[in-house]
Amino acid sequence: MRPPARCATASASSWLRGGDGSVAGVAHALAGTQAALAVLPLGTFNYFARGLNMPEDPEAAARAILDGQPHDIRVGTLNGRVFLNNVAIGLYPAILEEREASYARFGRYRLLAHLASLRTILRFQAPHRMELYQDETRMRIRTPMLFVARSAYQLDQFGPEGGEAISDDRFVVFLAHQQTRLGFLRLAWRLIRKRVDHGRDVIVSTPRRLAVAVRGRRQIPVALDGEKLKMKLPLRIQLNDHALRVILPPDKAGALK
């Protein structure tokens, strides 16, 4: 994980400039402490900051932080490591690898992220054979991608429902049905148009915890809040035992999912 571009501590708050991956790294250190995390939205997508209702303009966000109030939230962990928005295996980590290569060559632009997604889908390889334990349920499935969401804001951006499950301290798990390049292109188009069909395109569940094993693998590339890393299997995903204290803009605490 890249270090934050800037991180300073003032009184009981930690101010952070960086993308969601950098924010997650600091959140891991602060969870369970009295220090409050204040985030300036200066990354590529800023899902976490936007989910906190922070203005996208940095100056406006800084003013909102100064006038804001602390609020405790529940965050997810992957094998003990804090994440804020999502965890994914399969096609999505490959998309991140392609995206980072594009960023290194041309700069960090959202359009490049979407083009990287398209290129990765066109190079799509074989699906994984996964064994999942969701709460007390066991499931075997052949799928090219598993996506676990903890951000109601990010879910709303792409159309799939699940905000109520997030508020109920659950995860929203998506298992892709599609097995071909053409199928994934169609799914990507439906995501853009916010017309994903939960029965036709993806299997959706809302567990409080899950474990994932992949046939024939001891470790696997994982996408964790936009950062790509390799982790040993099985993957164990659950809510962190300790709350994370964050700074919310004035009068926004009631709107947080």
C-alpha cells in the first residue's frame, strides 16, 4: 500500500490526504482509539469521503471538517485488516492492475479507470471455483468475480440495492453469473445504466460474516479499497470489533448509512 501523501495529527483528530486505500491504512491504526479520522477527498474516486457526505471541493471539505462532529461507525476486516468500501477477488483485482499501469503511464484520471476495466474484460480468463461460508450457510460456485461491499454510497453509485443491509451491520455480497467476455461487457453496461438484474446478472446475499476458499489456490490477488495485494486463503471477512471514529460535516450524522 502506498503511504498517504500527507498525514498530520492535531489534537484528537488525524487529517488525511489520499485515496481510499491510504485512508483504509490509517483507519486500521485508528480503529478502537479515541482519535477521529478526518478525510479530504483528494483521491481518484473518494468513495469513503463522499459516503461521509464530505464536499468534493477540498477547501469546502476542510471547512466542513473544522465545523464537524465525531461519529462512530463499523468497518469491515479482511483477515484482520480494516477495509472501508469493498473487497473483491477474481476479475476486479485484474482491473486494478491494468488501471495502475495506465495511471503510471498517463496520470490518474477516472476515464482511464473505465478504459482499464474494458481492456481487462476483453482479456478475461477462466472463472474460479469457490467455496463460501456465509454465516451458517455453505455454498460452492464457479464464478469469475466475488465482490463484497461495505459502502452504501458506492452501492448507490452503481445501482445494486443493499443500503439497508449496510445500515444493519451486514455486508452485501455479489457473485457474478456471467462466464464469458460478452457476458461481462453486458454486465458492465448494465452497471453504468444502473439496471443490474439480481437474478440474471448476479447472486446477492447479505451476511454478517463470510469465509472464502478457492480450489487449487493457497493465496490469491485481492482488491482491498482500490489497492491490490496477495493474501493467504481462506479469506475471512467480518465486522471489526472496534468502532472507527470519523469526522462528519455539520448536520450530516443522521444522513450517514
